[in-house]
Amino acid sequence: MRGGDDGNEDGGGTALLDARDVHVLRDGRALLRDVSLTVRPGEHWALLGANGAGKTTLLSLLGARVHPTHGTVEVLGRRLGTVDLRELRSLIGHVDPRHPLRSALRVRDVVLTGLTNSVEPQPRWAPTPEQKERAERLMGTLGLAGRREARWTTLSQGERGRVLIARALMPEPRLLLLDEPATGLDLPGREQLIEALDALREEHPGLATVLVTHHLEELPPGTTHALLLREGCELARGPVGAVLTDDQVGKCFDLPLVLGRHGGRWSVRVARRR
Ligand SMILES: Nc1ncnc2c1ncn2[C@@H]1O[C@H](COP(=O)(O)OP(=O)(O)OP(=O)(O)O)[C@@H](O)[C@H]1O
């Protein structure tokens, strides 16, 4: 599916992200080929594909971490290659599960480092009362109110993930990128994360998100659009109802699949061979 034919490109609202005909080549190999994606305020995209399909590579482009080899990427109206990537990055919430914090900071202080865009608190920097209040609100939305004084080193993986989402949201980004946020979570951890993401979407209706995952079960009910990647190419892109079909998701993972949807959540199983 190409730009303009998915019912998304000409919709209302200014695009927060606009990637067109993007290719990424590394060591002579195409990691992405001819991929396009437009994300508007209030849209919540799922980026799905098997291991090695190119999901993280695409998220790195959208997060202004790398340049495309061919094609164009506009983030918040600014084209990669013509502006300082660091400045652009500060406008995007990028939740990286490999956050390199090693010290025993308290949850509330980790959340506040989102404002200085640093791993550790900056010396001589102090938050304003409004910033502290925002941190409290976000911790509440993400189910961390009771853990605000807990130390980073003692947190469960699920708690860490939710702290990093609150941290990424501190500078009030219009765009939040999430790379496999449910990886390694147990069932309660995954469900808390999904609930928190949906609460976030309701509280911030203008926020757009792009979430990378292998698993349809991890998609929050508020997911509006999906892009399926296979071997660096896009298989389908558009509203979830049109994209998440047995046939298309089956091609994406190279398996005969049967999808289900209950209470807004997706399930998937391999179709029985006759
Ligand atoms: N810097 C690089 N140089 C060469 N190849 C790379 C580089 N980064 C990633 N790759 C390769 O590009 C392909 C796509 O990688 P990417 O991490 O984007 O996939 P993915 O869909 O996120 O995979 P996974 O689900 O396993 O995380 C993989 O085959 C990977 O080995």
C-alpha cells in the first residue's frame, strides 16, 4: 500500500510525522525499502512485524535518531537532514527499554529527568512547582502514585517501563514512540501497561503514539492504525480494522493465522491445517 491510498494521508489535522518512500541501507543491505507513514494528532499506530522486519529501524527514523538513505522524513514539520537531530529529538518522547540508568534514583526524580533529557539529574537544575505537579499527575496516570519514593534499582521491569513513559511525557511531547514496551512483562505487568497507555490516550487526546510489537495481544484497545512490515517492506498500512486481518497478519508472520477481537483487544492463533 502506498501513500495516499490508505484513507490516512488526506485526513484532517497536520501530520506530526511524515515519512515518504523511505529506504535505509546498511552494509549494502536494505533494512527498509519504500516505506511511507503519516501520523496525525490523536492517532495511535502499531508497528508489527517478525524479528528483523525493520520495526526498530523505522522507529529510529521516526525518532530522528538516524537519517534515511533515500526518501524524506518530516518530524513535527521539520525535515531530517535540514535540522539539528538533537533538537528534534528533544520534541519527541522516545521510550527506550534500554535506558542506561544505573543509580538508585527515586521514581519521581527519574520522571523529572525527562525535562533535562539526561539520564541523571543535572547539577544545579531544579523543577518548578508546575513541573513537579505535572510529574505527580503523570505518575498517577501511569499507576505509579504509590511508588513515587521507590528506588529505580528496586523496581520491577513493568514499573520501570511505566516510569520511562512518564519520563518521556514530561516535556509535553506531541509524539510518543514506544519500542516493545511489554517485552519481559508478566501478565499483570502487561495489563497495567496497556491500561496506563489507554488512560494516557484519554487524558491527552492530541497525543500521537507509535508502538512497536510482535504481539497483537499487547495492543491497547485505543490503537487506531497499523503498519505491517515484512523483510523491510510494508505489507499493509491504515486503520486497524482494514489492516489487522487474518490474511494480512498471516502474510506478515508467514503463518496461517486466525485473529479475534474481544473488548477491544486482539488475540491470534495459528489456523488448523486440514
Ligand atoms: N546498523 C546496522 N547495520 C546492519 N544491519 C543492521 C543494523 N541495524 C539493524 N540491522 C539489521 O536490520 C534488520 C532489521 O533490524 P530491526 O532491529 O529494525 O528489526 P526489528 O523488526 O526491530 O527486529 P526485532 O523484532 O528482532 O527487534 C535486522 O536483520 C538487523 O540485523
